[in-house]
Amino acid sequence: MDKYVNYITILPEAILSLVAFVLMLVDAYTSGQKRRLYAWISLGGFIAAGAAIGWIAVLLATNATAVPASTYMGMLVSDPFRLAFSTIALVVSTLTALAAVAWLDEDSLPAGEFYSLLMFATVGMLLMASAGDLVMIFLGLEILSIATYVLAGYRRRDLRSNEAGLKYYILGSFATAFLLYGMALTYGATRSTNLEAIRVAITSGKVDWSWLLLVGGGMMLVGLCFKISAAPFHVWTPDVYEGAPSVVTGWMSTGPKAAAFAAFLKIYIAVFAVGAPIMGLAGATQKALTIIAITTMIVGNTIAMVQDNVKRMLAYSSIAHAGYALVGVIANDWRSVAFYMLCYGVMNVGAFAVVAAIGKRYDRETMVEDYRGLAWDSPVLSLTFAIFMFSLAGFPMTAGFMGKFLVFKGAWEKGLSMLVIFAVLNSAISVYYYFRPIMTMYFSASADGDRKRTVLGAAAVAALAISVAGVFYLGMLPDGVLKFFALSSK
Amino acid sequence: MLPITNFILLSAVIFSIGAVGVFFKRNIITILLCIELMLNAANLAFVAFASYFGDSTGQLFVFIVMTVAAAEAAVGLGLVIAIFRNRETLNVDEANILKL
């Protein structure tokens, strides 16, 4: 195996694309909607891709020659970073595939396209996790985004979903254009699109026009902040998250966001974190990102408090969580950000799966008042939702706590004490709005006595069970995952 | 040969026209064209740098961007058709069910 072509390093992406194509063919050649069959095929694809990731992990740990760190002329990089973010992408997409079964039935939407788009999007996320080159980051981002635009507008006859898809499309492409132009200028300044070469060029001060790097870096930062929905570039988030189908929203707020954080970290490590005094780029970026992180947390948490729609509330909460994760980026600590995104992925996909189940056909019942007295009609579902809310608020023993704890601890050790204190205060404020739906579920009388009990299918039950198990596993026994992310080897 | 700065200035001007257009145009098709303008401004910068450096990476990037832009336009027009069927207008100000 040479350093150019290596079929093992591309195996997870290859498997997923292949299964997605097979699924499209199966969808075309079977009569009627065989929703269960499509779900099983995509589950098989995700599990096979996960196995391939596991194989790469084993090879990386034992046999250094079989999996070179960099293949395809530096386009693909196989390192713990890739493994961590690929795992997040696969976990989030698998949970979404399970949660989607009941929703697609309920809304009688075509299932074949949904699962193949979900898998293509996951291929994009995997490529972003393994990118070693700006070309690959751009390509992965676009594979992901184009599939996500369609998924956001998946309810073709629902105006809200149409609007969500279109808004996401316009602002997403706008952000991509900024990112791309920034990449072009960075290429002009450093004469390379390879992240490692860019890092070396900046460290050794071999930059032709430093103002190009400054402008290019700034534009990449703007594009990335759009993608992770950091304030003041967050305005699209509430609209898109409210209008998109709940299951898709749960996935969009976790998977693509984790992939965007992967790209952010890669570019941050290559361009902004190096200490070379090129017009004070590193210092200026840190200051700018600190301000962005603080604004993001304030905007997310304060506006979430006044929302009456649970989906919109969770959208603002998602903005706030991006702010917490940004603290980890500023501390240049990718492992804690990866762990945070895994925790956030598990709990948020779970929370939105419950919102989808309660919302019924076309997400009609997503207001807080629709949750009145739900604990008496569907006790298990309410308890599950309460667990996710506790975890999002960051209560001890849950994944949300452990994720925040690791990010804030890492940042504290890097001397970002003010930022950490601010983030902890914000996290305390957030308890208020996470408790509102819980209070409504448990302490308000049901509006109409004849509300039907929410019935979940087996797949949705499996998704929720895995999410709840994940919340407690990551919250209480994070050692295994941390070891996999090579945190303990630090 | 013209100095490289001219090309970069031209691409910056095209990019700015596109970016301003996204904010101020109200028709969705025009907005899509403005985004296309921004992507192609980046392409221009890439080929200018690539020919200046005598390096092929920038040109390769342009081919990838062109392919991606075509795919993106296809999806964008699909979304536009979906929204037009349900609403019969292409003015973004009237796409306002979700409050901003």
C-alpha cells in the first residue's frame, strides 16, 4: 500500500456511498414503499461503516504500516481526530435512521430517498472528519450540505418545511461562498491547500502577502461561524430548526454541527493556533472567538427563555451549546470538543425524537402548552424527555454534565478562567428553560381528557433506549470513550 | 502579463457584488445567481493564484467547485419549485411563516 491510493483508509466512506446507491436502486425497483426494508439496509450500511472505522482504529493502534497517517496525497488523514468525529457522525445518523421510521410512516413520506440522503450526508461528515486538505473540507461540507438542504425541506407539501429548506439553502450557500473565498485567499498567501503545509508555512513565516492571510482567515472564520450557528451568524438557526421535520432537526443540530466543528478545529489548528507573529493573527482570532463565544451563549440562553415553541426553544438551546463547545475550540482542545459533540448528539437526537413523537403528524403539537399533563398520559415518554432535558441542562450523572465539565476543565487549565466562569453562569441560567416543559408535563392538568396515548414503534423505542443509555453511560462511565478518543494518553 | 493584484481586485469586486446582492435582492432566482457570482469570484481568485504560482492545485479546486456549484444549483431550483407550487410567489419577503 503506497501513500497515494489506500483502500483501507477510504473504506468507511466507500461502504456508505455504495450502500446508499444500492438503496436508491432497491427503492426504484421495488413496488410500493417498503419502509422497513429501506431502514434495515441503511442500518446495515451504518453498522458496516462503523466496523470499518473500528478496523482502522485497530490497525492504527497495532500496525502502523497498513494505515499510513496521510493518504491520497495528503487528502485523507487517519488519526484519532478522524476516528472520534467519524464515530460521532455514525452514532448520530444511526440514531436518526431509527427515529425516522415512525415519523416517515406517520407523515406518509417516501422513505428510500430519506435514508439514501441521510447516508450521503454522513459520507460528507466522514470526509470532513478525515480531511487533510482545504479541497477535501470543502467537498465534504458540500456533500453534507446539499443532502441536508433537501432533508430540511423533506415535507414537500408543507410550507414551513419548504421555507426551512430554502432559508437553509440560501444562508448555507452564502456561508459556503465566504468559506471558499477565504480558502482561495489562504491558498494565495501560503501557496498550498494542504492543512499541514499551511501550518508549516505560517509557523515558519513563509507567507507572501500576510494581509491576504488575514482577510482569508477572517472570511473562513465567518463561514465556519455560520455553519456552527454562532452569534451573530445564528439568525437562520431558529427558523430552519422550527420548520424542518423534528427528526431531521434533531439530526441537523448534532451531526452536521459536529462535522462543522471538525472542520473548524482542523482550520483553527492549521491557521489560527500557530504562534507565528503574522500580524497578530493567533491573538486576534482568540479575542474575536472569545467575544463570539460569549455572545453566542448569551443570545442562545436569553432568547430560549421566552420561547413557547419547544422546537424553537431547543434551537436556541442548540445555539447556546455551540457557544459552550466554542470554549473548547478557543482552548485548542479538540478531544473535549469531540466528546462534547458526542454527548450533545446523543441527548439532542433523543430529545427531538420525543418532540417528533409528541408532535404527531406534521409536527402539529410542538408548543409548550401541548405538553400539559403529558406525564399522566404517556409516563415513560415524559420521563425520557425529562432525562434529556436534565442532561441538556448539565445535571451531574448525565452526558451533558460530563461534556461541559471536560470542555470547561480543559479551558480552565489553559488559563481561560473568565470565559469558563461566564460559561458556567450561562449554563446555570439555562436550567430555567429546560425545566419549563418538564414542569408543564408533570404539574399541569391535561387540557382535554381524551388525549390519545402516544404510541411509539419498535425502532423509535430502540433509538430512545440507546439515547438514554448513552446519556447515562457517557455521564457516569466516560473512560472507555475517552480512551478511544485517546484522551487518557495525554 | 497583468500583475496578479488586478485579478484579485476583480474577484473581490465580483464577490462583493454577489454578497450585497444576496442581502438586497428580493427574488429567489436572483439570489441564487448572486451566490453563483460569489462562488465564481472565488474560482477566479483560485485560477489567478494557480497560474501565478505555476501550481495545479488551484485549478483542480476550481473544477471541484464548478461541479459542486452545479449540484447545488440543481437542489436550489428544486426547492424553489417546491415553494412555488405551494405558494405561487418567488419573493423572499412573502416566505414569512417562520418569524425571523
